[in-house]
Amino acid sequence: SAPTAYSQRQTLEEDAPELLERLQEDQADVALLVPL
């Protein structure tokens, strides 16, 4: 789960890079992102 504060800036600058790092660490092939 990757909750956000509904801020586009925060999502782009903080949440997305962290999520990408987690996916790369897990060697994920696919990520399904569902907007609220």
C-alpha cells in the first residue's frame, strides 16, 4: 500500500521515487496502481 496526501507535488517528488525503489528491490515485473 502506498497512501498519498493527495498532493501532486508530493506524489511526484516523494511517493513515486520511494515506490519505484521498493518495486526495484522486490524485482517486480508489474505494478498495478489504482487511483483513489
